[in-house]
Amino acid sequence: MSFAGSLLLVFALGLASLVSGRLFVGALKADLLRRLDPAGAAASLVLGTAILTLGSVWLSAAGLPALTVPAGFTRDLLPAGVELLGRAFAEARLLALAYSFERAAHVRRPPFSTPALSGRKPPSPIEFESTAAIPGQASARPASFVVRFIFDPLTGALQYRAAVAGLAADEVRAAWLQRGGAGERGPALYQVLARGELLGAGTVMLPPAEHATLREGRFYLALYTRASPRGEARVQVLPK
């Protein structure tokens, strides 16, 4: 294809894109107006439609005002919102509806890093200890697994210092902080000791959703050894 032919093709594609874009915006506006209350309501709640997933750019191009208000949180504590869409020049009505919705729904909540103050002071880090007896050992000295924790509720930082006593290093397979209540077996989330380690220290950052898990005692420590490969040496982690 010649250079002139290439320019002509680019021009034709650009013109087609412009025309199709204008047609799309026109169709979008007509469709959205049909979705609004035909009696003339200034705004309508439009949820889950594929047309709105295109984003506010097309809504702006269609000449229709829209705004998003908080609608709560997902199971992972991520914020979710709903979009209010109105007819042209209905901004004042949209703002009034959004204000009324927030006053009625009360879905806002402070982030975990701004907990309630105690005596006008932020909460202090919590120090606690968890100890597990290690079964199945023939040694005269009882073996134990001790982990000391410091939890900062402002940042979610969980510091730990772990120690195994009464075992040889080659008997240790691993130690994990796992999710689960008493008598439950849950997923291994954070490694505390690696193979052959008797001492370990570190910090894990708990996401906001895991703060309640820690406070409610739904974490447990499990030590895996040569004699106890299924992690029978375990203890619930209970902040005090």
C-alpha cells in the first residue's frame, strides 16, 4: 500500500471511530434516560448493568450527571459504592439524594488504624505469650514450644519471638501461625520457624480483616516435628 493509501486508511478509520462514538453516546444516553423514572424523577439507582461498567467517562459524554456514594464493605473489608444517575442538570437533586442515603444507611466506618481512644490516648501494643507442649517425646526433659507476641492495633504489625526447647534442631520441620478455632484445622498463613530452626523472630502485617480473627482467638500455632508431622503440638493464640 502506498503512503497516500495509508493516510487515507487512517483517516477513514478515524472518521468511522468518531461517527461510531457519537452514535454510541447517543444510544447510551437514550437507554439511560429510559431506565430513569419516566414520571420525571431526578435520579434513579442503577446497579449491575453492563452499560454502567463502562465508567463515568461515557456518562459525562452523554451529558448525564452521576455520583458515587459509599454502600458498605465486602467480606474482605474493601469499600463498595453505588452510583446515582440523574437527568441533565439534576446535580442538586443528586446531591440531596446522596446526602439522604448516607444519613439513612450509616455505612461509613473509621479505618482500623483509628480505633477508639482510651483516656484520649491511642491503644498501646498488646504483649502476650502462647505455649504448646510437644507430645511424643522420649526425653526426660519435657519439650515445649513458646512464642511471645507484640501486636500493634494501629498498624496491624504482629511481632513474634519463637523458641523450641527440649528438641534437637533436626527434629523440627516447621512452625506456622494458622487460622482456625479450637479443634479446627485451618490454612497455614505465616511461617514462624523453618526446618531445623529452634529460634525465630520476625514481624507479620495482619490485614484489617484478620484483626478480629486475632482478637477472637481464631489463630493457632502448630509445630511440625519428625515425631509429630501433622502438627499435633498446637495452641490457640489468645491476646490478653
